[in-house]
Amino acid sequence: MVERSAEVSRKTKETEITVSLNVDGTGKSDISTGVGFFDHMLDQLSRHSLIDMTVRANGDLHIDDHHTVEDTGIVIGQALARALGERRGIMRYASLDLAMDETLTSAALDVSGRPFLVWNVEFSAPKIGTFDTELVREFFQALSQHAGITLHVNNRYGANNHHIAETCFKAVARALRAATEADPRQPDAIPSTKGSLKG
């Protein structure tokens, strides 16, 4: 399998973001978005997917965190899509139930080239610290759309909103790791009867 890494930059009037990543890494991250809780979640995404990730984001945080979080999802998704290329030799599908204390969240995904998000996650408060809980969904919507991934996230139960958010990131990370791993039985094949995973 060829090296699966990419760097993508995106600049708008609202944000300026650069992401570099290596799918075949060890989970090293260097994250700076200006949003502390979001940095923590992206660190979890990198660590548990084993995708090395460097993220630099400068956004209009004087307004709120929305543009920074959503646009970072866009750029990480674009970098992931570029790094995966034809998606040749990958496992493609994965699902996982992830427990954290009182919380259980499942993630299932298909690295299909067809973006779709199913999101069954509810928070009992609008914020975790200063972070808007609705932005967790916004991030995964942007990520799935621009990475070309069908993603289903279901929080089965939980009481602590920090735990609920964190299990979403960790579950997606672990499923992403499994789905993008090399398939030893068909290392050169695109895992689709269509012969393409470009949507």
C-alpha cells in the first residue's frame, strides 16, 4: 500500500485552516484551533484512529466557535479523502460499541465515497464548559461529507455530556482505524463490485 498522507489548506473570510495527516501513523497529534475542548476531542480522534494529525486553525472566535469547528471538519475530511486516494486495499466497513464510564456510544461507517451522516445523539445541556454541544454534530457532518464516508453514530445511553461527546469521537476514531486498515486478503483490490469508491 502506498503512503497515505496529505496536507490541505483552506482560507475563507471566516477561517484559515491547514491540516496534515498520515493514515498509517501512530496517533501523534499537534492540534491548535483556539477552542480548548475541540482540541481535546481532535486529540482523541487522532490517538484512537492512529492517524497522525497536525491541525492549525485560526477562526472568527470573537463571533463563536461554529465556523472554526465546522471548517476544521471540512479540511480534515478533505485531507482524509486525498490520503485514501482510490481506497484500494482497505477493509472499508467497521463498527464499534465504545464504553466510557456510564456512557455507551456506537459508531458504524462505510468508507464508501458516498457521504451520509445518521446522528442519534442528544445532550442534556447546550454547553460543555463554553463549547456548544450542537457543534459535535456539525463537526461530524462536515467530516463525513468531505471525506466521503457514510457514518452512523448512536449514543445508547449516558449522563455526563463530556463523556457523551468524547465517546462519539473515540468510537468514530476506532471504527475509522479498522475500516482504513489494509485487507491482507485483497491488498490490491478496491472493495466494491463497482470497481470504484469515489461515490
